[in-house]
Amino acid sequence: MKNIRRVLVPLLFAALFLPSCKDKCDVGDFGITSLQPAANPIGYEIFIEAKGVSASTKVRFDNVEAASVKTAEGGLIVKVPSGIAGTVSLSIEDGECNDSKSFDVLGTYPGNVPVGPTTIIIPQTPASLPTSISNAYTNVFDPNHKLIIQDFEEPLGLIDEGSFENYLNDEMPLLKFNPISGHYDVQANTIFIVIDRTDKPEGYVDTLIGQFVPNLSLTPEAQFTMLLKSSHTGRQLVAFQ
């Protein structure tokens, strides 16, 4: 009888607990929500918005493991590895759970979007905040690209529609003289910007959401630095004054 109990107890444990591991996959508690961005060159980081992932989650681009994997709130930050090209399957795997989405490996950075950081920047609150958002903000990673923002309704925190995005040379006409509108809240440290590029060939309306963050090491003398993320491309944009 004792021997029977020794067999039954492990079997009962397995019956009770093993199905719950599979349920994580079956009930939608694991999987990729989005890739931000869904296309990037080798060596650039992307953010995998996902559920149920951890530091032990494996990430592959086809059969090539990600160059690096870091946990972040709401998902994982991974670097696109070398040795891949074109459209690949980006997959995540944790135990018996797995999911995948298509990802485009770019040969070069896309020419119709502002240059962003090669690594994903985690937003933090700076030591001080500006009293007004009015200024010309220079792209940290491309000094020729500026966001020129004029706030005519300071109490309401409205960005006037006459403000412009300006690219100082003619290499990227898509980013030159595009109206900017939006709003911000200094106390809450939230910025909402809409850039209308629809008057240009292949133009689009770009919505960017973000906040002011501490200065980057590339621009230590900056007064203020804003970190924005495009809802159109999933890319980050960092600009300073």
C-alpha cells in the first residue's frame, strides 16, 4: 500500500500543476503584442512588447539568437544580430510557450524617418523641467534635423499649428517644413506631438508621445532633452535644446 501511495502522489501533483503551465500559452498570457519598430538594420535594438516574458526567454531571428536580450517594463529589448537579411521570423520561447512575428532586416536606416538612437532609451524623469516647450529642438543623432516648436497658448499647453519640423539640408525633403501641433503638460511631464508630412511624396501623419528626460552623454550641456516615440514607425526620437 505504501508503494502505491508513492506512485499516486507524484501523479496527482502532475495532474494538478502541469496543465497550468500549458494554460499560460493557451489563455493568452504569453505572446508578442508588437515590435517597435518592426524593421531595423543589424546592430540596432528593438522593443518587443510582449506578455509572459522573462530574463530566461529565448529570442531568435529565424535560427539566429538575438545579439543581446534585456528585460524591460512590458517586454524585452533585443539587438538585431548579424548574419540575417530580408524578412525573417522573430520568435520568443519560454518553456513550452512560443510566439513569432515577421521582422524586416534593413540594409540601411530608412531615409524617410528621422534618425533615432541605435539603443532603446528607457525614459526617466529629469532633475528639472522647462516652464515652456517653445524652442528649436535638435535631433541628438542628426544635428541637421530640428523640431521648431512655438507655444502661443502657454496656460493651456497648446503647440501652435504654425510650428515646423525643419531639416536644414535638401537630402531628406520629406522632413522639411512640416506643420506641428499637439499639447503638453509640464507638471505631468507628458508631450503629445503630431507632425503632418502629407504634403510631401510618401508623407504621413506622425503622432509622437513622450516626455522630457535627463540629458544623454552625447549632449551633456543641453538645457532640456525630450524623448518621443512615433506611433507610425515605433521608433524613438531624441531632441534637445
